[in-house]
Amino acid sequence: MSPTAASRPRVLSGIQPDFGLHLGNYLGALRNWARDQDRYENYFCIVDLHALTRAPDPQRLRELTLELAAMYVACGLDPARCEIFVQSHVPAHSELCWILETLTPMGWLERMTQFKARSEAQGRERVNTGVFTYPDLMAADILLYDADFVPVGEDQRQHIELCRDLANRLNSQRGDVLKVPAALISTVGARVMGLDTPDEKMSKSIAADRPGHAVMLLDPPDVVRRKIARATTDTEPAVHAPPGPGVANLLEIYAALREVSTDAALAEFDGKSYSVLKGAVADAVIDALAPIQARYAELRSDEDGLRRLLAASAQRVHVVADATLRRVQEAVGVR
Ligand code: TRP
């Protein structure tokens, strides 16, 4: 970290190593984090304990954890300016989580839309309790580092609200113990929708079932081209205003990658066939992914280097996390 970094507001965010990353993760999260890394003091976590709620194969989880760490760096997060660390390497996350659970009414967790969706899908009797207490662990991730801002997608707003409620609750009971963070929901940059479901946000888990749903960051050029060629469009014969959701999504991807406004993108393709639009979008995606994939391959060829980077970061952030944990332990009387 540069010496001035400590005077900047601190951001913390995390991604689960549960599936590979797609274009929506890049345009909606990683690219923004990288772009803003000189404005903040940066903490980016790979939340492997959260990924356990999907009961992954252990070897696969280890693999995805390293893959995601390499992806953070390949997408532009600079290890000299960002802490890049694995959640499970810092035991304070689990320890603070337990204390937060004792402060969380069941009702708060029962209202979480993510819990409701997964318990409906799997059956309430069968869904694991980690899915239920997931927001407490996420709150621990954030609160341990006194984060000012949490850059996340709109779908995570409810979790950040719960985190704020918990911090406020402890502070009102025991004096000022925790910093109350704010969500940082980017309004610029793309909200990328599914290629086959342009009315739904692009999703890692859907992409794992249906490859045509998303361009993955590690897709080779021919796969990118094929997936975009098959993306849902409108029933109109050509691009025109106002575009339907599928065409709007392609225009948005193009605009975000070529750094033009969506209006400019629409003007550029107005009256053109969908195949012209799709060819241009595929070119833009392939151009953006090439340097990421090259850097990724380099990082993966030096696995020891990658592990050293994660270990060094864990050692530094450990100190910060432990100080907060100690404050909370003292406040509640377990120290
Ligand atoms: N729940 C977040 C998601 O699914 C992942 C996450 C876990 C997270 N801990 C976090 C995000 C802390 C921001 C801060 O996207």
C-alpha cells in the first residue's frame, strides 16, 4: 500500500469462488474496482466460506479460489494498491460472524430475498443454515475492516442494509464499536443482462447450467463469437429505436467496452442488421478479453507466486481484522 492510501476512504468487496466469472462480473464490478483503485484504500476478498453454502467439491473449491484470485489481478486490481485475500485465511471472519448471529433477530434473516429464493428452491427443511446466516458472515467481512463503502450490485443492497442495522444495533447497545458502512452501487457502467434472458441479470449459476447465457472471461474468441451470435434479439428486421431488451443489452455491452454512450452506440447501429451489431459486439468483447486472458495465463503459470501474494495480504489484513474483533469482544464481554 502506498503511504497515502490510508487517508482515503476504504472500500471492501468480495466475490464467491463458486463458478467462473462472466462479462457481467467484469463490467459491473471488477472493471470499476480497478478503475477506482487510486481513490480508495482497497480490500478485495475471495469469499470461500460463503461458497461452502453450495457444498462444492473440495478440490474444485480450492481451484476456483486460486482462479478467482488470478482473475482479480488479471482484471486490473494491482496487488501493490489492493489487498487481495482469501476469507478463510483470516479466522476473525468466522469469529465475528458468531457474535453477529447473537445480535441478529431471525426475522431479519427470514426477510432476505436470497434466503427466500434458495429455501424455496431447495425446501426449507433441507436448505443449509449457512444459507440462512450468510448475511451475518458478509456483515463480518465488511465490519472487520471498518469499510466506508461496499461496491456491490443492486441485488446486494439488502445485505448491506442488514450489515448497517447490525453495526447500529451494537453501537447503540455498547457505545461506538463499529464503523457503519454504505453501499456503493454504481450507476455508471453496464448492468449486463443474460444473453438468452435479456430481462434477467447475467448470473454465474445460470451460466453454469446454460452456457449460452453468458460470455465467460476465459472463453476463447470462437466461443465468444458463437454465444453472441445466438443472443436473443427482437422480432424487428433490424436495429432501431427504441430497442427491445436483447438489442439494448448488446448495445450496452458494446457501449461499455468501447467507452461510448448508449445513445452513440444506438446511432451507430440504427438500421443495421443484427448480424452487423453482433459482429461488432463480439469484436469488442474479444478485444477486451485478450489482455485479461494473457495476464491470467501468466499468473496461473506461477502458482507459488500467486499463493505468496495471497499469504502476504492475509498477514497484513489479519492485523486490521483482529483489532476490530478485539474491540467487539471487549464490548460484548468475551474478552
Ligand atoms: N454476497 C456477495 C455476492 O454474492 C458476496 C460477498 C460476500 C460480499 N461478502 C461480501 C460482497 C462482502 C461485498 C462485501 O455478491
